[in-house]
Amino acid sequence: MLAPSQFTIVGDVCKFFPSGAVSLVSIVDMITAAILLCRDKKVSKLLVDLRAVEGVQNPTLEERFWMAQDWAEAAQGTVMVAVVARAEHIDPGRFGAKAAADMGLKGDVFTSEAAALRWLTGEIDADGG
């Protein structure tokens, strides 16, 4: 369930800040719901900050593929997704971002909100995590 207090929308950027202990399946579902909310509200950019989420282990390559597939399907090419995560949760090979791109999702992962926002607004290319 998405809590309205976890969202802010300013212009064409929606920020989603989930927190607390959740499972990988739950957080993937919440991000999918956030993407669908952005589509519904015609907001083209989503920033998801996962740094306050606890209890989620590093996803496997298969799980990263599954996330990318779900999010690409939800976005339908209309929502860019920037994920902010702790460095230890980012795959050095950036498999998830590459898989998402192959599926038509413009998305990337960052270690800071500032870098994610700069990427969403076109100021920078991906920062490499």
C-alpha cells in the first residue's frame, strides 16, 4: 500500500520515499504502483529513494531482471525512473539498468538524490552509481 505521505509531486517529477522493513517483493510492487500513479497523473519522471528501506537483501540477477520487466511494463515508455539506493545494493555491472533499457524503460540507479534529479532533468548522464 502506498502512503500519500511518501510522495511529493513538483512539476513533472514525482518523488517516492518508502521506509521501514519490507520484502523485496513488497518494495518492487510499491515501485510498480508508484510508476502507475505517475502514469495516471501524467507525471513523466519518478525518483524513488530506497535508502530508508530496511530488510531487503541484494537482489539476484534474476530478481533484477524481474524488477526491470515489471517496471518497464508499468511505465509503458512514459515514465523515467531514477532509483536512489545505498552503494552496496547497486550492482557494479548495472545489470538492472541495462535490462530495463533493453525493455524500453529509461531508468538508472544512483547513490544520491541530487545526482538522480540531475539525471531526470537531463543535466547529466548516469553517474555510474
